[in-house]
Amino acid sequence: MRKEILRLENICKTIDGVKVLKNVSLNLYEGETVKLYGDEGRSLSSIVGLFGGVIKPDSGRIYIDGKEIKLASPLDGKKAEISIIHKKSDLIPNLTVMENLFLERKNYARGLFLKEKKQRARAVELLEILGLDISPDMMASDLKLEQMQIVQLGKALLDDRKIIIMDHTHILLDKEQIKLFEGVFNELAKRNVGILILAQNLRDFTSVSDRMYIMKEGSIIGNLMTSEMEKDKIIQMIAKDYYSEKSGIYLNQTSEEVLRVEGLSTKNMLRNVSFSLNKGEIVSITGSYGSGKYEVGYALYGMERTLGGKIYLHNKRIKIKNPSDAIKRKIVLLSFEKKENGLLYNLSAKENITISRLGNISNFAIIRKELENWLIKTVYNDLSLNIEDDNIAIEGLSLVNQRKVSLARAISCNPDVLILIDPTKGLENESKKQILELLVSFSDRGIAILLISSNLHEILQVSHRVWLFSNGTITGCIDRDMIESREQMNILSSFI
Amino acid sequence: MIKKGLVNFVKNDLASISVVLIVLLTFVITKSNPSRLSFTMVSLSKDIAIFTIVGMAQMATLAVGQFNLAVGAMGGVAGMVCGYLINIPYEGSMNVDTYAQAEIGLALPWYVGVIAALIIGFIVGAIQGGMIVKTKINPFIITLALISVLHGLNMAVTRNIYFRNLPEVFKAINKNTIPATTTPDGGQATTYGVPVMFIVTLVVMVVVWMLYNRTILGRKMLATGVNTRAADFAGINSGRYITLAHGISGMLCALAGVLTVSKLGAAQTSIGDNWMLYSFASAILGGTLLNGGKVSIFGTMIGAGIMMVVNTVLTLLKISAFSHQIFIGALLLIAFMLNKGREALIRQQERAAVKVQDDVQSGGSKNEEFA
Amino acid sequence: MKRVLALVLAVCMLVVFLPACGSSTPQPAPETPKAQTAEDLGVDLSKEVVGGQKEGAEYNFAIVYGGVHPFFDPWLFGAQQAALDLGIPIPIVTSPQNWDQTEQNVIIDGLVAGGINGIGMFPSDAVAGNEKISELVGMGIDVVTLGGSPATPSDATFCYATDVGASVAFATQAIIDELKAQGKTEGKLLHLCSSLADTNTQKRQAAINEVLAKPENAGFVLEWELADTDATEPAEEAISAMYASYIDQVDGIVCTGYVNAQVLGKTMNERGTNDGVVAIGIDDSADVLAAIDNGYMKGTMTQSAWAMGYVGIYALKLLADGYTIKPDAPFFIDSGYFLLTQEGLPAYAESQQKMAYDFVSTMADKYFNPPAN
């Protein structure tokens, strides 16, 4: 029987009031490659943080080689003989590749002096194995993101450790590079190294994995052997409650076109994106990290410079130079891609809600309190939002109420088009549902919603249509009636 | 108990620093020679008046999440502009040949000089803000460079002369008090009132308070200070408000410069040389957050008060003036620690509040809004 | 951005702390030996003043320097000696850190709150200082200005200071005379002057030009003017640059800043030669005195810094005793200057004190009206 080298037992962790890990238990044997697939990047990242000693679990135990260990600081993480390939490079930017590789390797140093010749030979050899066409003297800061990943892999190889953990969330590796990693992992597995890959993406590394854990909303819902790994089965596991819950959400019928985009392009990302949006319609845009799905929203909102393309609102061509233009045209965007972008912390809930509408509640640039209160009241009624003290600082609200305050701001602008980026990111199930129901209620009253999300769950629940994004353009479209079909599900899953 | 007391001390921004100020003032009052007390208070209140405005000038940039190292240089330039405009060219000898240069000046009415200085201050500040926004260079570099540029310009253009034949009405801002100081003929002044300068500052404070609490401009500047990108998302043209905030900062510097001219009885290039540290200390002690989005106007005055009264206290304690700076520096450190404490406290409150609400939510009140 | 700010503040704090530490103990001026009494020097002080404390009069005096500068060091000893001679409380002697009127004002306010009733001050700023002086006089506090003059008209009782223009004119003429004595008919002079912002600098520049404009001095020109060298670093830079490039063209150097004279003296001492330059320094820093002793510097223009403190306290005592300044007394009272050369060195300290004693022995009669009763 193979030896168990790593085991997590009932790990729980709450971050910012959200349970990102719920009773997570998993194990890893020597020589085994295990993939942990989940749709919440945050949960996956906190597992990496756990091993790095950056995140302390609220409860639960970690065993390495059968012995319980405590990882209280990054130093403990280093001592625990675990190599981590981070999604953000942990290379030191102003050292060369070689210096980074040998930073912690004592046997390449004699006392205080480095055995440079030996190091160089080894580094050149290693880079060749890794298929990296770079000089060992290159500065780490000059590397491309994916090159950094590979150098980190090299570091892990040099470490010669029993456990390698790879954070593959939000990563851009091309097929060749994935292949390279897979080859190295195969090789390592033969040397009895245990490998744990955390991914948000169903495709990558599935072929080299011996097992796959499926994680949903912070708990592990499945542990599949290679033979059981069928995409649609997994998707169904993830989307299970979609089938059971969708009946609760009724989507209206729509026809009248509100927004049409023709040939939208930006300098870095978007290539010739065209689509249209109807009144009261919820359209989701999804795609992997770096596919350009966020950039569509930003470009429409005037936060990214467009190179070409025409935007029509109610069949009239408009130009949007900046967000305040967009708001004037009744196009509002809320982004929760990063927590701090969605709200103005330090300001009160009230101030947050009315900030985009100050012109309408003031006389000669002086804000009229009674008008402000009236606006707040109206919006609260609209959203059935219930905040006792609206002078409370935003930080004092629960996450879901913070989200609702953002939505309230958007609604206060009376939008025709609402662009939402990751609106339920980091929320708990119950809260997610509240937000999604609000979205549906918005669509009922005729607001066209562009939902840009990487959460399959919410996409399935509330979309009339789903557009699939890759390489900066729309590469697929799934209609509501077709979402349930298996074929479409397969297409969908290949993008996630 | 002690911990709780400490938390309260930090939390009640104004209360805590008011206590410090009151303690210091009590010390001055008890230790001062009684016959000199009213004079001391008048002197102090004038200093406080000027440095409150200097502090507010810094506060205006802190509010948008930036800072202005060139407060003093801006005040100096504005002061000289004001001096040039209102100086009455002196006919005949000024007794000392080297002051003959003060014979230039436009002898315009005093308010023209003041308004012109305020406008110049605003323009210089707005240019600084515009440069920061357009070039995206760190405000540290730009405002640091502007210190030298402005000070150098001031020296080069004016050749370091003094404008000291200023209209009496203008000097009265410094000299007069309300009610008027009574001076029995030839003797010493007996009763004092509130200096005009202090009243000017109170009025400006009310205006600034209105700006941040009642106007669109103020609200949007605060929003910009919280997080520029989040403000952009909310449809605020953050660049414009950063520029305006620097403009307002420049304008307040100019006002402080003009008041200093009145206080010194002469416009000279050295005005503003020592403002920078005090500006940060007053604003931060007063409860303005370093990373923007929160201002405290009354607090700034208390902060300025502490910084000024401490000097008097030290002199009264017969502590060598050579060591005064140590105390000023220590105060500054305390100010920044308080700032840090406040930020930590806000985060702690946030967590606590979220936890309470989570508990409430999971405790049965689920989904009430959608039931 | 916050990090940058923290860095700036750290640097500022350092800048603030270092001088504070460095200068917290005033160093005794080495050239001021234990003071001798007036009697030792054979001077007769007017009796009514020396006659101890007057009934009901307060003698809470303070001396306030214009800023931190070694020139002020002997003031402390002069002031203390005066208090001892007069039998009054030792005065407070203090200084703002920078030459900044606002800073000086704050210190004065503190002194006033503490009950001071007479101040002898070097106004940090000639013009802006007047506003404070007026306030003080309005309060009934006696103010005499010492060393540096406030702009006139001023409410101060008088100003006891060296006529800086006359002093530098004397030095310039002395250099030219020396060059002429060496047989030269033309020569290039260099002026090491202090801060351009200092009004005294402007007076000195004018005085030098006046001397050179005289017909008998034709042929001698002011070729270089190294301004803003009254601080150690700029002075070192300017002087070493001069030695590196054009020292052979320089015939005479007139120094008008305490520090640049000191640095020049030090440089000459280190080089062990004056390179054929006739140099006259200013004030009495140890380096300058050593350079004169070694024969590298021709001399130095000195005034009695010790006398500043002594005369200041003496005059304040007179005013506190009810003396009033005569209406026809001049505002500027020249404290005198002299060219200290190698011969004068041994008796230098004594002569400084003698200047003070000589002056106060006649001061009451010359400039003051006795109390009315």
C-alpha cells in the first residue's frame, strides 16, 4: 500500500465573513497526482495559503507524513518540505533566474560563498529540460508570467521535495506549456512525489491526474477516480442545484433591442466583438481568465480605450469616453472583480448610493438633504433593502448588504443597461441567491443586464443567453432553451 | 479595562485630542504670568489661526488620497503676490538703504491683493494637481519638485525684497481684536478680544465644512480619496477632483500666506518655510486619514492648537529651544500612530459588524426580504 | 504612496533630530577665557547701575539669538557675566533652530508668558521682526536689538551692532593696501559672502563696490563672488573648487561669513600656505585665529560678540531701573570693529571684554536719561 504523505482533516476557514472552506478533508499519496477542481478561486487559493503558512485555519488539522503539523507562518511553510508553485510568482524580481533557483539551496554554497560554476551548469541543464529559452542571468522581473511559472516549477524540481502544490487558478499557460508541466509531473510521480493541482479549469491537467476532487462553494462534493472523470458528469455535480432551483426563478420574454455593439476592439484584448442586448434580458458572458470577458464591460463603460467599433443605444449611435458619459446614457457598470472597486469604503452607505446622482439632488452644487433622503428611500423600497442606520460606514455592513448598496447605487441611476462583473463573488449561497433574485427583478422591469461572470452556477440560473469568450472575442453562444442540453453543457464546460 | 479605555481614546478622535489640548492650555494658563495671560492667548490664537488653515490645506489633498509637500512654497508665492499688489511705494528714505527696493508696489486696495493671492494660489495648486493627474508621476516627486520651483521663482522674481509698507487696514487683520483691545493712553494693553485673524479662520472652517459635508464637490473629492478606481466606476471623473483638491489646497495655502504677511507686517520670501511638518501634524492629529476619504475640520484646528501650544509649554518649562524640535517630531510620530490606530479600529469594527450580521442571518432570519 | 510618505517623514524626522542632538549643549567658545571683572581691566562702571537691584524692579531678562550660529556662542558668557556684575538673576539665553521669524516669535511668546520683562534679541528677520517688537513694546516689555538690526523705523530702544558695511570696507581697503605694499598695481579680489537673503550681505556688497570704485584703488577689481557659502558644506565645496581651478589668479580674499572664513582658515592651515593670497577673515573662529597665528591669513575683522551679551543685559537693567533713552540718541549704536592681526592675538580676549566695559562705562551718560524721580 502506498504511503499517505498529506492529509487535511475538516479544515474550516472564514474570510471576510464568508466560509471559504467548509469541512474540507482530502489526502494525497506518494507518487500520486491529484487535481482539486472548484469554481471558487478564493477557496482554492486559501488552500494554497494554508500550506504556505499564510492562512491559518479556523479549525481542522493538517498531517504531513502522518504527523500533525502547525503552519503558523510562512517560515513554517518553508520548513514543511512543501514546494508551492504560486499563481503569482514568488520569485524575487531583482535577482536573476539562476539566483532565484538557488536561493535556498545550501549544497550549492560553500560557507558564505556560492559555487557559481556548479550552479550555472545545473541551471542551464534545468532550463533546457524545462524547454525555457532564456539565459540564467535574465532578471526575474523581465520574465513573462508563464515563464515565471515554469521557473517556479524548476525551483520545485531542485527542491527535491515530496509534495508539490500548484496553484493553477487565474493562470495563462498555453497548450505547449501545459504539456510541459504534465510531462514534468509524470516524471515526478515516478519519483514518488505527490502532486496537488488546484484548478478552476476542467480541461487542464485532467489527463495526468489519478484522482480529482470536486469542490463547490468551499466544500468537497466529489472524489472521482480517473475512470469516472466525465465532463458532463462533473458539470452536473457542480450545477446540480441549478436543476432543482431554477424553477424558483422565472425569466421574462424579451424582444426590443436596447444596446447593439458592432466590431468593438481594444488595443490589448478585444477583437471585433459584436452583440446586441434586448430590453429586460440577462445575457451572461463567460470565459477563462484572460479571455477578455472583463474587458468587454470596461470598454463599454468607457474605462478602456476602444480602437474601433460602434455602440448603438436604442438604435442611436453613441460614444462613451468615460464612466460619467456612460452613466448619463443610463449604462451602469458594477465591478466586484476586486473587492475595493465596487464600493467607496470610508463613506457611509447613504453617500455610496447617491454618489452617482448628486447632480439631481442638489441646488447650485449644494446637496439638499431632504432630496437625498427621498432618493435613498425610493431606492430602498425598490430593493427592499433594509439598513437601519444609513449613515453607517460601509465597512459596518455584511458583505451581502454591501453588495446591495452597490446595486442600489446602480439602480439610483435608472439604468437601461446594467453591466455586472462577478456580482456574487465571495458570497455565501443564501446571499448569492438574494443577489440573483434582485437581478431577475431588475430584468422584469426592463433593465437589460450584461452579466460577466466566471461562476457557472449563477450563469446557469439567471441567463437568457450565454456568450462564450476566448481570445478576446465571442466564440460561442448558447440560448436559454439549449442550456439544458448535454451537448451545450459540454461546450460550456470546455470554456471554464 | 485599560484596553477598553485605550480603544475609546483612539475612537473618539476629537475627544482624545481635545483633552490633550485642554491639558496643555491649562498648563499654560496656570504657569503663565497672570498679567501676560491675555497677551499669550491672543498670540497663540493667531498662530493657531494660521496653522489651522495650513493644516486644512494639507487636509484638502489628503482627502483625495494625495499630499502636498509644497504648502509652504505656495503660501510664500501667494504672500509675495499679495504684498506686491498692495504695497504702497515708499517715497523718501526708509532709513536703511537696502530696503529701498520696497519702493515698488501697486498700492491697490487690500482686498484686491487678497483675492488675487487666493486666485494665484488656486491656479498654482490646480497646475500641480493637473500635473499629477496627467503625468501619473507620484505626487511626492511633483510636489517636492514644485517646492524648489516655486521657492526659486519667488526668489528670482522678487530678488528677495520685502513689501512692508502695507495698508493699515490690511495690518489690522493681525492687530485688531473683537472687541477691540483697550490700551490706556501710552500704557500697556489691558483687555484683549478675539483676534480678527482667528475669526477669519473660523469663517473659513465653516466654509470648508460646508464644502465637504454639503456640496457635490466635497462629496466627490472624498469619494476620490477613498479609492480612485472605485470612484471612476461610480462615474466620478477622479482626475478632475484631484486637480480641484490641489487647487483648493493651493488656495488655502494662499490664505495662510496672506494672513502671515499681515502677521509679520511684511511680505517676504521666507513665508511658509516651516509649514510642511506642521501641516501634516495638524491634519493627522486632527483625525484626517492619511489614505484619504475622511476629513476632520475642527480636529485640524485642535491639531494645530496642540502643535502651537506645545511650543509655549516647552518655553514655559524652560526647556532649551534646541530640543523643541524633538518634541515636535515626537508629536508627529504620535499623530501617525494615532492614524494607524484609527485605521486598524475601522477594520476591526468592520469585522465585528459583519460577524454580528452574519450571526443574525444564520440565526433564522433567512430570506425575509424575499419571502 | 503611503510608504513614500512614511519615508519622507522619516527623513524629515532625521533632519529635525540630528541638529537637535548636535546642538543641544552650547559649546563654550574656546577663545573666551574666564571673564575678568571690570576692575581688573581698570574700567570704572557708573555707580548707580552697579548698585544692585532696585526696589520693585523686576529683572527677568532674556537674550534670543537669531538662529543657530557659532557667532552667538560668546553672547551667553557676556550675558552671564553682566548678570553677575550687576547682581541680577541669570538671564535666559535661547535661540530658534532656524533663521525664521515665525519660529523666533513662538519662542518669544513663550518667554513673555513666563513673565520676561526685557528682551535682547537678534531679529531673525530684519523686517518681520519689527511686528513682534512693536507688540512687545506695546506690552511694556523693553526690547534692545543686538548684533543685527531690525529695519527702521523700529520700536526697539536701540540697536547695538557693528556697522557691517564699514567693517568690510575696512577689510577690503586693508587687502588692497597690502597688495599695493607688495608692489602690485592691479589685482583680482574674491568675496566669500553669506546668504543672499541676508540684508547684511547686500550692505557688504555695496561697501566693497564703494571701496573699489575709489580712484586710488583703480586696477583692483572684484572678480568673483561666492554667495551662500555661510554653511559648512557649500563653503567647503566653493573653496575647494576655487583651489582646484583658479587660485593662481586670485590676489585677495575678503570673507564676510563666519563659516566661509572658518573654512578658508582651515584650508590654509591644512595646505600650510596661503598661495600668495592676501586674505582677511571675519569673526574669531578657532581656525581663523590659527591661520592668523600661522601667518597665512593677514587678519580678521572682529567685533566683540561677548560685548553683545554684556551690553544687552546692561542696557536692559538700565531700562528696568527706570532710565529712558535720550530722544536725540541714535538708534544705531556702533559696537565697533577692529582688524585683528598676528600682533593683536595674545591680548584678544581681553580686548573683547574691554570693548564691552569701555562701552558700558559711558553708556548711561551718553544715551540715557536717569529716572525721573
